[in-house]
Amino acid sequence: MRSEGRYRAEILDRCWSIYLSLTRAFVLSENFHVEFPVGVETALITGALNVTILMTGNRTLSVRGRVCV
């Protein structure tokens, strides 16, 4: 069984990878950069990252992930 610290580190690592992938692939609004850390905080509590990004043309991109115990 992994420790709580290791579990949190895995979540942060996954979130950081997602953040880097999104910012490399898309030009995102300033709101995304402000709201993403809130999603990460929620992921640290629940183990699940749920992010919805408003794209051009009123389209959205939903990113969901879960770190299993």
C-alpha cells in the first residue's frame, strides 16, 4: 500500500503532465491558468481531475482523470 504522500505526489505529477500537454497544444485563456490549480486542489482531495476548457467557437474540451488507489 502506498503512503498518502506518494499518492498525492502521483496526483500532482499527473496534473502537471496534463497541464503541460494542454498548454503546448492549445492557446488557453488566462482563466484556465487561474482555474486549473483549483481543479488540482480538488483532485488532491478526491483523486479525480475534472477540467472543462472553453475553446474557440463555443466548443469545450473536457479532461477527466482518476488516480486509483
